[in-house]
Amino acid sequence: MRIAKIETMKADAGWRDFSFLKLTTDDGIVGWSEYNEDFGAPNATTQLVNSFADIVVGMDPRAVGKIVVSLRALTRMSIGGVNHEAIAAIENACLDVKAKALGVPVYELFGGPFRDRINLYWSHCGSFRVWRKDFFEGVLGMEPIRTLDDIKKLGAEVKAKGFKSLKTNPLALSPDDPVFMPGFRMLPNFLSRHPEPKIIKNIYETAEAFRDGTGPDFEIRMDLNFSQRTEGFIRIAKALEPLKLAWLECDIHDPEALALLRRSTSTPIASLETIHGLGAFKPFMANYSCDVAIVDVQWNGMWESVRIASLADAFETDCAPHNFAGHLSSYISAHFCAAIPNYRIMEYDVDEAPWRDEIFTHPPVIENGQFVLPTRPGWGTDINEEAVKAHPPKKNKR
């Protein structure tokens, strides 16, 4: 079996695009993966995938590790970043092919599943509805979120739909509220990474309103991304302690600074979604930098992600996938959660374009806030290419 062709394609996902890789073998098996181009230069990952395709065409897709290590050797001088993501996209498509050739789900390639249902948290809960209100209110006609009472109602809605956990972000509900700057967008004052008292009050009240809507036995998570420096994260984490969050998510690329944050608060700290590669995770584990290691399986690749989870397990640390894309991304993340013993919970975006399901041959089965693990070969879903053509990407979404 040899790789005959690698193609990329994109689909309109409402306020963003979904990006897919299609790998076809010389005997007609098709493997799929999904990657994310919301970060970095436009189309940078796609261009790298197409460049790497010239190298891997003719190789045996079942030799997954050999392909991955070979491509990393060629990019050693620029390790990580979009190079890593492009390699991971090829790796994940190869795993889909290998599992389909054997007639088994991908998780069987990693020792079989530890579980057949994956607990989910509703991610970006309220965030997209506020940040992208032109789409969610204007196009989809969703009820606006403008007050803390609206957040409370949304919390009740999430609970009524069977979820037992959610994650949100700081939300500017009125013109007087400070705009949340996650640290990777060139918004006004994007270099000012420190919390004003009003920001801390806004974050606390947002989390408290969700708690009021869901009740006391519901897990609330808050994601601050790169928005603060270490001192700011510590101040916010300590302010949130009375709410007993499931975790506060903070991105810091310094393992000792992240460890200082963890030691400074009783609020559990989750991080590392932007760390790429086993070696890069090592100092964070050695410093016991976080309570939960967040692993981006689309960016690291399933093979590398399982190795990272093994490293985390040796340091008594749970893992949770960073899952910020379409349904294929969710399937890949679910296989990761099934294949490791130390999984905590899985991220899942609920608020999406209504045509999202059309793009995938098998939309996920979600029951009582859980992802039902598929038993179909490969990842368990393929891309509906006709639906992709019917929803071409739109320009200037960034």
C-alpha cells in the first residue's frame, strides 16, 4: 500500500472555516484528518501540507511513526508551530487509513478503549454568542446575551440539555465592560496583559451567573488564554476561589511561572494546549506546572498525543484534549480520550453553524452530555465532499 495523493479542502462553518486533509492510497482507501487555520498566517498550514505531500507520496501510510519522524527531521530547524500541525494532519490521516485497512477503530491501534463514553464540557459557552453576535443573532436568530440574567438562563439551558460541565470566557456584556483580549488577537491594547479591578469583577460575576443558572453540582470552567501575565493570573485565580471552579485555564509558556500560579491558588489550573511535542511537555511535567494538561491532538497528532499522555500519567497528571474545530476533530479527540487511562474530560463546541452535521457522514452521537464512542473503522466518520462543495469558504473571516 502506498500514498497516491494528498488533498486539502475547506468548508464554510459560519463565522469560520473547517479545514480537512484527504489522503488516498493506491488501492483506494481514503484517510481523513482535520486541522485548524485560525492561528498563524492565512493558509500557512495548507501550504505546508501540500509541500510535505510531495515528500510522502509513494510512502506506506501504515508506517505512521516513520513518516512522522521523517518529516520532523526535515523541519528540525523550525520545530513546532504550523510545521508540527501540518505533520500531525498527515499523521492523523495515515492512522485513519491504517485502521480502515485493518477494519478497526483507531483507538484499537493504541491498546483498545478504556471507556466507550466520553464526558464532555460545553465549550465557549456564551462566548461565541457574544463575540460573534453578528452571526449567532443576525444569521441564526439566537437570543442575545446582554445581561447576567441572560447568562443565568444559558446555564439552565446547558443543564437541561444533559451537560454536566461548561467552560466560558470573560464576556463584555455592555459597552462599559472591558473587552476580553485573549492574547493572540491584535485588538486595541492587546499588549496590556494585566487585570484591572473591573476585569476581575466581570470574570467573577460571569462565572457566578453560570453557577446560579446551573446549580451547585455543576462543573464551571473559565478560560483566560494568554490574556494575563503570571501576576494577573494569580490575582484572578485567587479571586475566583470561592466559586470552586473545576479549573481555570491559563496559557503560559514558562513552566516555572505556570507552577508558581498553581502553587499560589486553590483553584485548579489547566494549561498547555499550545505546547507541541513530547519534549516540549517535559519541563512542564517535571515542574508539576498544572493540574490538567491540555493536549491538542490535531496539532500534536494522535501518536504523539498518546505518548504525551503517558508522560503526564507518570507525573500523576490528567489530560484533556483541546478540541476547537469540527466533528472530525471531535472524533479524533474522542479516540484520544478513549485510548489513555488519565483522561479528565473532553472539550466540545455546541454553538455552531446549523449545517455542520451535513459536512460529516456520521455526526457524533451525544447522549446526556457524553460522546458515544464509535465502533466503525478508522475515526468513525468521513467528510461529505458534496456538502463541502455546497458550503464553500468565505473570504475575510479572520
